[in-house]
Amino acid sequence: MSAPVSGFSKLSLTQAMQSSRSHARGPSGDRGKGKAPMGGGGPSRLTSIPSILNNDSEDEDLDEEEPDEGNQSGRIFALDHCRHIGELYAFQIAYAEVERISIRISTTGPACSSENCKEKRTCRHIMWLLEQLSHAIPDTIDINTMTPYEQISTMGLGNVCEELHWEAREGPDSDTEDTWQLKKVYSTSGTSRQTRGMIRERMIVVRDIMATLSTELTEDYRKDIFEDGEKISPEPVIGDLEATISRLLILDDDMFYHFKTRVSHTMRALEFFKKTFLKAQAACESLDRYCEDGPEAGAFDLVWCANKLIGIVNSISINVVQRQPLTLAAKEEAAKALVGILGIVVNRNFDVYQNLSWPRRRAHAEPQIDRNLYERLIRNPPRNGPTSGDFVLNALQNLPEAQPFIEELEEILGQLEGIGWDAPPAYVGKLQRIIAQLKGVSPTAAPGPGPSVPSGKRPAGSGDRKANKRMK
């Protein structure tokens, strides 16, 4: 088998793709339809039919006709393949829309000193890039029967970049990666033979795709489908469209890569982080319904709610790492969810079981941390508990993209420093340092925990947000 680089020897990634020297080029402004004129006419920038039929014309003359004219707008128009069939002349016209994809690959090595790089000629980095592209093609695609373009087109350039953890941008200056795609006209992949390991890996992506298109988080979506790879078969599941589509996505290459391109890596990350905050809100609403109506709707007590919130925060932290590379928008969405959850908990500094309308059997010596959400998660978390006294902050400190939410964090800090919250000094100090870092202030210059200058925030005795239930 030839080396991967040699397999890509005919593939070029350029901003102005040239057609072959035997092609006649024309402007790319409009798409024309209709019959070619038989008589004389006005001057045309396209090579005329009589000049094409003139045996004395040289191929080199065609190459001199402004070869870049059709490429300035990212389009190519090529006229080729003249054949005389009876009383007719047959031609082939190629028209292409060129997509400009910019790939960003980080490096920790020294800067390149190659003159080829500086002069925009082919350098060793180009050959390395093509070799990496060839390595990213999965084993399910038979690269021996496909051209390099067909290999990448089958999988989709955006999916190739995702596999290699590269950042790809549409256009030379765009910061978006939502629309990476190579238009696939023909594919030879179809359903392929896959190992159990390949199926398990694909199930992870398919579950994420299907969850993105639903209201569920990925880890909560259809455990009956995705937690047992032995049950995957190409047979449709009568009465269950989601299961049927999931099976097809797992086993059919065409469908999988098409959906993976449409429901992109960035889209999946954005929707995941958005839904984490909605799930946190839903958990608190379930607790409110439990306090209002009793356990008929479910045992959604305070301990259950606190554990749910801890799990959501941990899930955000894990997914920030596992979903790399993430766009700025996705990281901001993760930070927004964390700040929102922290605000919810800080505003729930009250006894949820006070003044119930239904008889609740209180556990013997029930601790206050089982009755106050803020108490359990921030002020006095259980020893050796999952929060370790750093609820939300551990996840937030690794997200400089939380900068747009400095004002919300300062408001939360003002509440924690107020009378009635009695927040742990270590927790307050860590939040102060996070805010200082987001502002670009040196951590050593950040104020330490302790009494602060009045900030205009509402005291604990404020009349709103169920203040009548807050602990004194």
C-alpha cells in the first residue's frame, strides 16, 4: 500500500483553484441556460464556438485569457470536451462553487523558518496536513477504490477536523464552524462491517446527536437504546421512530456522516450546555411542587434536588473537557449555566419545609442541611460530600469565558458577604479571586474574604424571594 502522502498527491487546498490548461474559462457571475447563438453577436468574454473549432488555435492561447477571472468570487466555470457527433457538437461545462475552509492547528514547537511557508509555496507542513487527513479516514471507508476527494467528501471535512481535534473555519476570517461541509454527490460507503469497538464509539456520537434533537441531556437520553450494544441491528423498531433512526445512524455510514455534519460538534455542545441550566431549573421546580403538594408527584425532596444540582455541575465540568475543541460561544454557554445555577442556590437560603400545607413526617434529629438548599451546597456541605465546599467554583475557575457574567458574579458575591448568608470565608475568597481573574487583576491584588464596603445589595431581610422563609 502506498504511503498516505502519495495518496493525496493530487489533492490541493487553495483559495483559487485552477482548472486544467485545456479548459476555456469564463466569468462566473450568473448561471446561464439556453441555446448557443448560431450567428454573429456582440463581443463575449467566453471563447466563441468558431475559435474553439479553429484547428490553428493554440491551447496556450486559452490559458492566457485571464485565468483568475472566474475564481475571484469563489466560483469556477470551465468549458471542455468538444466532440463532433453527426450534425451536433457536444460540450461539457463544469461549474463549481469553491468553499474556502481555514484550518487552525496549534503548535508548541518553534516557529517555522521555511522559506516556502513565507513565500506561500508548498512546504513540509502541507504534506504533513495531507497525511493527517488520510489517517483520519475510518476503516469502514475503502480508500483503495476512492479518490482523495471522495474519501474526505464521504466523511465530511468538518467531521475529519473534529476527529483530529482541529479548528476549522468557513472562509478566511470567519469564527464559525457550524457550516463545515463538503457537498456529497456520490458515495460508495453505505452500510459497512463494523467491530464492536467501532459500534460503541459511534453509539456515543449518535446518542449525542439524537439528544441534541430532543429535550434530554445526552447522558439521560434513551438508556434502553444506547447502554446495550448487543441489541443493535438494522431491523426497524415498530412504534419507535427514535430507536429506528438511532440504529440506522449507528450502522449506516452515509446517514451517520450526513447527520454528524448537519448536527455539528458545535451545535451539540451549545445545546448541551443550554439544557443543563434548564435541567437545574426543572429540579428546583420539582422541589417546589413537592413542598406545595406533597410526595404524590414524586419524592423530589431537598436532598434529591441538591444531588441533582451537584450532578449537573459535574456534568458541565466533564463535558467542557470531553467536548474539546469548543468554540467561544459554547464555553460562554457553559459559564452562563454555572453562574445561573450558583445564583439559584444562593437565592434559596431558607427552610423549604417551613409552613407546609400538608403533614410531613420529619426525620428524627433532621439536620438543617436537609432543609436548606444553600446550607447544604455552600454554607455547610456534608463532610466528605461531592461538593467539597467548592460548589460551582471548581468548574467556573477554568472558564475565562465567564467574563461576560462578571456583573452577575459580583451580585452573588455581595449576597454572600451580606448578613444572614454567613458564607464560608474560603468560599467567598475563592469567588473573589475568580472575579479578579476575569477582570484581569492579579490574584495577589484581589481582596481577601471579610467585611466589604456596602454594595447596595439587598440585605437578608429583604421582602422578596421568599424572605419570610429565610433562616435567621
